[in-house]
Amino acid sequence: MEHGLADPLRAGPDRVLVTGAGGQLGVALLETFPGARGLTRADWDVTRPAPVLEAPTLVLHAAAWTNVDGAEDDPQGAAAVNVGGTANAAALGAPLVAFSTDYVFDGDKAEPYVESDSPNPQSAYARTKLHGEAAAGERAWIVRSSGLFGWTSRNFVRTMLRLGAERDEIAVVDDQRTAPTFVGHLAAAVRDVVELPYGVYHVAAAGNCTWAEFAEAIFEEAGLDCRVRRITTAEFGAKAPRPANSVLRSEKGAPTLPHWREGLRACLARLDMTGV
Ligand SMILES: NC(=O)c1ccc[n+]([C@@H]2O[C@H](COP(=O)([O-])OP(=O)(O)OC[C@H]3O[C@@H](n4cnc5c(N)ncnc54)[C@H](OP(=O)(O)O)[C@@H]3O)[C@@H](O)[C@H]2O)c1
């Protein structure tokens, strides 16, 4: 379905609403859309109906349950946020950008996943995100991305920097291939996504790597002397299954992002390590 707004931003930046404004992507979206109204979880728990607000003209829905392993223990809690919360965001009545994940795929494909590939989620988290895509309604851009990292919150880059400063060696999974994506690059691409027809888009960093390769790049770029011991997913033993390949590519003209290594450098240049 085509969207009916030539530019959903035309009504003014203050009519753009960002949910999950305290998360790493929410923070980046607020920077990319200056003047947008950001609601943190304290402002609006998205499992509840929205507070009374001036009607937004565009909703950037970044609030989510993102604890992949935790969702295995509490799938209903995860669904309340990722499905119910997305339905509540859609109920605001404005065009919606809903963020989703590479984990909707099972990882068995040898090539990158394109938008027309069939999802086959393997974890409770991924199932809630796929149902959340449906809950976004018809006036929505579903932006699937992968391995998000930014200068705030909990993420792989910040965890590696903390552990790499404490240890000589760290074991990292080397049989899951993805495209770690810098939230600053993803947030900037959202400006272009909202010029496209509604629908599903794959928007992730160029290039790809395993988590072990990414960890090595982090230590190299940060000048940390920490070895990476490459282990398997089975050895790591996380609760939730994860796809072996979750590299995303767009066959629909979604905006292309810089290479993940460029994203890593941009992130390191402005990292705030307080509270990591
Ligand atoms: N992180 C990744 O690797 C990744 C990969 C692909 C796609 N995505 C998707 O990208 C989007 C943004 O993720 P992110 O990395 O920015 O995650 P994040 O840093 O965990 O941010 C999510 C935010 O949502 C908030 N939140 C959780 N439950 C809420 C609720 N009931 N009501 C309101 N806010 C709530 C969280 O608050 P608390 O901190 O208080 O819980 C947090 O501030 C999500 O849709 C995620 O599924 C993420």
C-alpha cells in the first residue's frame, strides 16, 4: 500500500513522536529528528494505551522488549511489549515506523535475506517481533535491522570494551554471521525510508562478520590488547536459539548504510562508558 503523505515530516518536527526514547536507537532517532518528542518508558509504558497527546504526524516506534534470552522465560511479557505495544503505537493513528529484527529468519539460507524471504522465527523474542510487524497495521514501514550498537545503553560494543579492558582473552561466538549496525546510521536512513511506500524494508550495515570477527575489530579499533577465542553457538550455550546467517539485503530499494566497520569507528568516537 502506498502512503498518502509526500513528506510525513512536513507538519513539523514537534509532531514526530519517538517511543522507547531511552533506548540506544531512541536516543539516535531523537538526535536525527531534532525537535521530535521522545517518550521514555517512564513517560509511556507502551503495553498501556497512549497518554493524551497532541496527535503526531509520524511515530518512530523504538520501544521494545530486546532481551532475547529473557523472552524464553517470559514470552507473554515480551509479547505484551512487542505485539501489544506496537498495536498501541499504531492506534495513535499516524504513519508508523516499526523496527524489527533479522532474527525473524531461521538462518538456514546461505545468501543474505531479502524482504520476500519467508520468516521462520526460532525464538520467543523473534516470534513476538514478527507478530509485532503485523500489529503495526497497513500505514507502516517495517524496518528490519541487525546487531544494533550505539553510544548508550547495553550493547555488544560496550560490553566488549568493558570486558576487553578487564581480561586477556574472551570467548566469542564465531558461527553466527550478521551485519552489526550503528544506530546513528540506521536513524539517518529512517529519513529516507519514510519517503518510500509503506511495507517491509531491510536496512542494515554493509558487509558482514561473525560476532568473533566483530569483537576483534572492536579491540583493534579501540587499541585493546585482548585475544578473542572463537567458540561455537553450542559452546556458548545461550538460552534462545539464534540464526547462523542473518545478513540482510534489500531487494526493494531501501537506503543502503555504510559498512559496519565505519559504524564501529563512528560509535567509538563518541562512546559514553558511564554505567556500562
Ligand atoms: N538491539 C539489537 O541488536 C536489535 C537488532 C535488530 C532489531 N532491533 C530492534 O530495534 C529496536 C530498538 O532496539 P534497541 O537496540 O534500541 O533496544 P534498547 O536499547 O533495549 O531500547 C528499547 C527501549 O524500549 C524500552 N521499553 C521496554 N519495554 C517498554 C515498555 N513496556 N514501554 C515503553 N518502553 C519500553 C526500554 O526501556 P528499559 O531499558 O527501561 O527496558 C528501552 O529504553 C527494537 O524494536 C528492537 O527489537 C534491535
